[in-house]
Amino acid sequence: MQKVVIIDYGSGNLRSAAKAFERMNSELGLKYTIEVSSQTETVMSADRVVLPGVGSFPDCYVGVNKQEGLLEALNEIVIEKARPFLGICVGMQLMASKGYENGETSGFDWIEGDVIAIKRSDDQVKIPHMGWNELDITETNHLVLENLCNIGQKPHVYFVHSFHMVPKKSDHILAVTEYGQRVTAIVGKDNMIGTQFHPEKSQKTGLQLIANFLQWSP
Amino acid sequence: MLKIRIIPCLDVKEGRVVKGVNFIGLRDAGDPVEQAKIYDLAGADELCFLDITASSDNREIIYDVVRRTAEACFMPLTVGGGVRNINNIRSLLLAGADKVSINTAAVKEPNFVKVASQKFGSQCIVVAIDAKSVLEGKWEVFTHGGRKKTGIDAIKWAQRMEEYGAGEILLTSMDRDGTRAGFDVNLTRAISDNVSIPIIASGGVGNLDHLVEGVSKGHASAVLAASIFHFGEYSISEAKAHMHHAGIPVRLEN
């Protein structure tokens, strides 16, 4: 049986993420098992990999590193075996080369770029960027980003973050949002996709993205 | 553009939804999980549970309510009330809460907010401030549902909590709570303009214009209301349409 593995490395609650995947799995009549795991062997046997993450970039990076062999397993399954990968929030940020939250921390370096603070351009801009914001999808042909809203509308998704990823190559940016500046909302490269927002908290739009990811053949 | 959030709040006691006037004379408004599902479908931007269960022995009930709600709803869920220690926070987050709100415990031990935000991240630590007007332009922090004076200035307290890592402030006017006379917009603005984290305005909403004022005059990033929603006086979509017509950016699709 095919398996979606949601990686548990001690970063907060994974129940709502797992629930959202289970819901779409059954609504679409797919036959995945949805497993939440920190075990290297389970990650290695995944057909699709989801890396959530809340908290700070360095804490999450340390969390992944603490699990013996997890980083190596991720590199093998995502980069070498090219299984579809979805990073969520800090899980997305970890795909970058480096993070600059509380000092410099290296990331997975899967997408060349840095994770930097959102600028506080004026007093009206509250940090964290928290709440529902519109997605400007810049890569309209990506299968994971299909049907996120009605034609002519912009989908809204739920963000909670103070830092964002700035990829070196602009074609790795698939969607942005506006918050006193251009904020990276979705990145993608080959079999990988990452959302700064929380699809599992973004009601219909988020569930649609999860459904698309479950059916995606990169 | 970031949208102003509309957050229905359910006061939960022993696993049932209640809401009263000035915390006295509670009325039963149903099962929290059913209510949460209705709000999820209606496009609420977030949901807040305030656990007002008196005894700390009954914590398990709220964990179960949160667990069942998180299974049915795909929107952010904040839980407050009786959050006293790191284990309470961990249990709530594991049950499916996205944020927890800390009130009395923060006043008793401000460092708790620092430890909690370092451990779980600022994004999930909301500090709830219950404030009462003491002088023109001055508000004081109260605890225990507005019964206990602390002598702490509300603006200074909000700034300190921001510094300690709070990701958001849930600000309730104890003068207005349950009165349906509208938010204390002076209080809301005074706090909002003096911190850089988002403020959720709470306490006193009686009609939809009040929601608009919380943002236009109070500079809140989110507005919280209880009874106007769950007794069916106004729907979430009516509230959003009203705010939209008043020029407040809200999320209309869901």
C-alpha cells in the first residue's frame, strides 16, 4: 500500500495536518495510508513526504538533526528517489540554504536561497504576519496549484510567520503574497513544493492544495 | 492584502458552550464541536475556545473537546482558560489547538510566557489581557474574570508580553464585556499602537458596527465576539459583508 509520511520531529501538533490528509485521501477515494513518524525506515519507505514545522528555524533544524539518520533519509528519499515532497511553514523554510532567525543556521539547501525576516516597513505592519492573505500565483501551470479558487478570484490562505524564504532563482517562487512587501508564499523545484502558509488550516483552499499534492506526479 | 480576522469565541464549561453577561448568568448554547463545525463551514477565520471550567481536575474534558474539534475543522483554533503550565500547553497543542492563550498565569509568573514562547514558538502563544479603565487614558490589568486587581498598567504589560515572546494579544475590556455597548476602542487603540504584534479586540460587541469600530478606531487586527454569533443574531457572512461595505478588508470566499 502506498504511503504518505508526515515527519514528526517534535515540532508541535501534527494531528491537524494528518487529519487534513486523511480527509482528502478518503474524499478522493485514494488508498494511501497516512503515517506520522520520525523513524528513518518509515521515511525511507514513503511514497510522498510531508514536512511540517512550527517554531523557529534553528529549533526545527536541530529537531530534524536530533533524529538519528533523518536528514540523510530525507535527502535520499526527496533528492535521490525524487518522491513528491511538501514542506509546510518552517518545513518549507528548511528547504533553503540558510536561515537567519536568531543567527545563521544552515538549511537542507534544496532550493538555493535564504530565510530572512519580513521587513517592518511601517507601524501598520504587525509582525508576525498572522491571518488570511491572498495568493498571487506566479506559476500558473503547476499541477499542485490547480483549482485553488474560482476563476477571477484570488485564493486566501492562513499564514503565521515572521520570516520568509527568498530563493536565489525567481523561477523557484510559485506564489507570493503582499504584506508591506512581496512575501514568498509557495516555492517549488522538480518534485518539491513548499508552502509558507498552513494548507491544513486554510479551509477549502488548503484542502484542495492537499488533494492536488496527493495526486501529483512530478 | 492581509485580511482582518473575525473570530467567534465559545465559552466552554465542563464541555458545553455557555456565554453570559459579565460572566454571571450563564446560558447554554450547545455542543462545542457542532458549533465549531458550523463556524468552519460559515467561513470563520479562526475559532476561540475559552475554557471556564472552574476545577482544574476537569482539564481532560477540554482536551477531548479540542481533540474532537480539531478533527472536524480545518481552521486555526485558539484555546484559553486555565492554562497554568508547560504541560497544559503541550496537552492542548497535542490535542489539536494551534494557539493557547495565557492570562492569570502570565500575571503570576511573567517568565512563563518567555519559557512557553521559546519552547513552542511565539506563533502559538497568545497573551490574554483583561483590562479595566482606571483613569482617563489609563487601564489596569485584572485577573480571575475581572475580579482581581493587579495594579499593572495595561499598556506597559502588553509591551512587556511582546518582549517576552507573545505572538498576539487577546485584549478584553472588562468594562464592556457582556454589555453589548461596543469595544472600548480607546483601550484597543492604545494597546495596538504601542506594540508591534497583532491585537484581537474583545468584549462588548452588540452589533456589526461595533466590529467595524474595533478595526477602524481601535486598530485591531482581529475582532472576537461570542453571543452575537452563536445565538444566531448575525451570521459570519453578514458580519463580513458589513465590514466589507465599511471598507474593512475581509476574506469573503471560504
